[in-house]
Amino acid sequence: MKVSKLRILRKKKGFTQEQLADLIQVSPSLISKFETGVATPSLEVAFKLAKVLGATVEDLFSPEIIQDKMSSETKYTSPSRQG
């Protein structure tokens, strides 16, 4: 299972899901859903997360860039399509 960039950055900053949820005024279960890809934050919540974590919205939620080993072509893959 792939670990989300949101979870990595949250842990790097030393926040629990509960602490981060309190800071942006959402429930801890919603933070968990964002991290597992079950839910997507509203634009307002995404900006709050980015601000608290010292990142950009793009840093937290942009699709991964995957380099195709068979060619020099760069492919963009959404997180929900990765295995």
C-alpha cells in the first residue's frame, strides 16, 4: 500500500492525526480518510493543510510523476490508478 504525501509530511512535522485535525478544525477520522484516499479535502481544507504543514497544495495532492523505464517519456499517474 502506498503511503500518502500528506501522511509523510504530517509525521515529519511531528503531528498526530488528532493534532492536525484540531489545527484545521476537522475530525481526526477525516484526516485518516484524506491520507488513505477515501476522501478528498475541499479546496479550503486543502489550503489549511498546506499552510499548517508548510507545503503547497500541489506538494500534498498532485499526481505522482512516474518515469517509464522502457522510454524517456514521462507519464503522469493519478494516485488512485497506482497499484
